[in-house]
Amino acid sequence: MRQSHQLPLVGLLLFSLIPRQQCEICEVSKEYYTALNPLISTMINSKYTKGIHAANVLLSLRLGGILNPNQEQQLIQQVNTAVENKKPSLTSGQLALAILALGACKGPDGISINYSELIKILGNKYKAEIKNMEDHDGNPLTNYYQLSLDILALCLFSGNYSITEVIKILDPESKNYYFHQQFSVDTGAMAVLALTCVKRSITSGQNKIDTKDLETIDNHMESLIAKILCQKKENGLLGNIYSTGEAMQALFVSSDYYNKNQWDCQKTRDIVLTEISQGAFRMPTAAAQILPALMGKTYLDINKDSSCVYGSDNFNISTQEPISVTPAVPHSQIEVNYSVVVNNQIDNIMVSVADGSVFLDVMEKAQKENATLFSFTVEESSWGPYITTVRGIKANNNDRTYWELLSNGEPLSQGVGSYVVHAGDDLEVRWSIY
Ligand code: CBY
């Protein structure tokens, strides 16, 4: 009897003696904050990030404590209006991101946000995602990146969700973590953040403790972290330049699941800083997704009840337009080959565009020259234009089809609005299954 009482105590003592792994956060130190200025200018001057697409920017700037109350108010208004006007048509992840941005911290009085109503709508959109998976061979309406955002928002804002279901959905073996058999680091990172929130809600007693569930969550996290670390590149990037910020966040919150020697945080941070200076984060969303990690923040720091921090003095933000890349010879023309590939049918055309043009300019030129073969439609996404149909053939998440962009046979890691084409490029849009 006595012994069984003492056992937990001994366990606790032993546990507290085990040196816990140091939290692997390697934020940029304050003296070097000027290196982050290009990111901040890009976000603040991002007049092209309209409506709901500004949610990412708002979230990032609030986590960093960068805005002044006036700037904050404007952005909140923009996101709030977009939510109010477009509620039914927003995707689940867009709404989740808006909730995270609006509730990132306790803002100025005057703007009242009905979180419980928004969370209820999000709960329904999340349910619709799961229903779609049941009806369409495990394919959600959107994707696992958005489902993870949904779970994160529901978890942080006390929404309704079933832990058992989360565990089932976010199983690391799900095909939804992969595009063309390649593990999506962005997706895995967001899932780790969502699972960490769920785990914390269990251990802090908000949710009923079930040791079996906790164990499964641990296994999921361990496996997802291993998959992320497997995508670590020689130069320190995790996945590619655009997934690295969120992967860093995932690694910050899960240092119990990997060994210190498996990840050199400083190396990753330094390559990102080099890339910033070379202009890799010219897209507001790209800038928004990298900044929190560089300031040692994660989406788990979101807390609508803790007061916002304003206008850090460490930043000297220019309201000047970020420098844009202008071609060396402004009006010179270049020639590229453009093809539309559907199964075995290839239709191609040589087009001439101004030097410095992007992929979209090439598609527009081709469409002008032959609308029957090269017609297409785009939708605005937070990463810029996204190709939805080409020659009337429409991308469909239910059968995992999309229009893939390639240059010289290699898939691009930028969208049509940002990839700058080069003379002689062999550009291709290919009807693909991801
Ligand atoms: N965001 C989302 O819902 C998108 C999630 C995301 C994992 C996203 C990358 C990561 C992120 N941080 O936002 C994602 N892409 C997805 C899920 C998808 C699929 C979209 C369909 C679906 N099931 O929801 C799909 C079809 C596999 C896909 N991405 C396609 C493409 C290509 C788009 C081509 C087109 N038709 O216009 C493209 C250009 C790849 C290609 N070669 O064809 C592509 N994606 C790219 C390059 C990217 C990166 C963008 C980087 C950039 N600088 O523009 C990306 C960040 C992102 C956006 N995709 Co997808 C991944 C990366 O490189 N790290 C939530 C919502 C609220 O905003």
C-alpha cells in the first residue's frame, strides 16, 4: 500500500531530474532586426493583398508586435469586412486563418468580434471537409494544410472538435500529406502545430485525459517531425524556401521529439536571412509565413486574451515601395516555348514577351494568339493568381487533379504571377494528378 503511494512520487522526482531538452528557438537577435525590414515593408505596403488574403499578413505582423494601433485597426477592418461579406464562400482554412489573425491578441477596444459565431461557422466548414472525405475517397474539399488550420483555430478558440477524429484524420500515413508522392513540409508543419495545441489542451486538463489518445498524438508528432527533418536540405532549408518558416515553428514547439543534433536551427535561420537579402520573400504571403519564426514566435502564441504589443522601436520601416526587379534592358523582347499538355496531347507555341515577364504574361500572349488552344482562367489566392482551368478543363480536388506548372521539365516552386521567365525557357502547363 505504502509502496504504491510512493511510486508516483519517485517517478515525478526522476522525471524532474532528467535534463529536459532545451527549447530549440533561435530567433534573430534584436541588434539584427534590420535584416527583417524587407519582410515588413513588403507586408505593410502590400496593397495587392486584398480582402481575406491579408489575414496571413495581419497575423504575422501582430505576432511580431510590429504595427502601430492605427495600422492594426486598418488591417483588422479589412479582414473583418471580408469575413462578414464572404462568410459562406470562404474555404475552411481561409476562415480559420482570419480567426487566428483577428484573435492573435487582445486589440484596441471598439472592434468587437463575435468569436463564438465565427467558431461555430468554422466548425461547420470543418465538418463539411470531413463529410467530403467520406464521400470522395478520402479527399477533403480543400487540403490537409487547411484542415490543420481549422483544427488549430478550433483548439485555440475553444471550438468543438473530436480528439479521436483529429487523431484519425492527421494520421501521418494519410495520402493527403503527399503531392506526387513527395511529403509536403508546409502541410506536415501545420499538422504538428495543430496536434501540439490539441495535446496541450489535454495535458492542461481542458479536455478529458485519455492516455491512449495522448500516446497516439505523441506517435503522430514523432513521425511527422521525422518526415519534416527528412526534407532538410544541405543548405539548411526545410522543404523549400517557402515551407521553411512554418517548419521552423513546428520544430520550435516539438523539441521533445527530435535530438538536438538532428537540426541546426542557426544554419536554417542564416540561409533564410541570406535569402531575404536576395529578395526571395517579395510576396506578402511569403514574408508573412517566414517572419514569426525569425522572431521566435509560433501560431501557438496566439491568445485573444493577452494584450497586443505595438510598434517595436527596433524597426525602421520604410513606407517606400519595395524595390522591384527590373530587367537590365527594359523593353527587349525574349522568346519562350509554351505548351499545354493533356495526357499525351501536346500543343505548343513560341511566344515573344518583354524581358522580365512572368509565366502569366506568356499564357496571356498565347491565349491572344490562339484562344481555342490556349484559353485559361485564374483565381486569386493569397499567393497570387492560381490557374483553375485551361481550355475549359477544370482542376478538381475530389479527383486530385490540377494544372501543374513546369519549366524545362521541372515543376516550379512559384506561381504564374511570380515566376519570371527566361529566354529559351520551355514552359508547360500539364494536366496532373497530385
Ligand atoms: N493554403 C492552401 O490551401 C495551400 C496549401 C499548400 C500546401 C501551400 C502550397 C502551402 C502554403 N504555405 O500555403 C498548397 N500549395 C497546396 C495544398 C496545393 C494544392 C492545391 C489544391 C488543394 N487540394 O487544395 C496543389 C494543387 C497540389 C497545389 N498546391 C498546386 C500548386 C501549383 C499551382 C499551379 C496553378 N494551377 O496555378 C504550384 C505552382 C506548383 C506547380 N509547379 O505547379 C504550387 N502549388 C506552388 C508553387 C505552391 C507554393 C507557392 C510558392 C510561391 N512563392 O508562390 C507553396 C507555398 C504552395 C502555396 N503551393 Co501549392 C508550397 C511551397 O513551395 N512551399 C491556405 C489558404 C488559406 O491560403
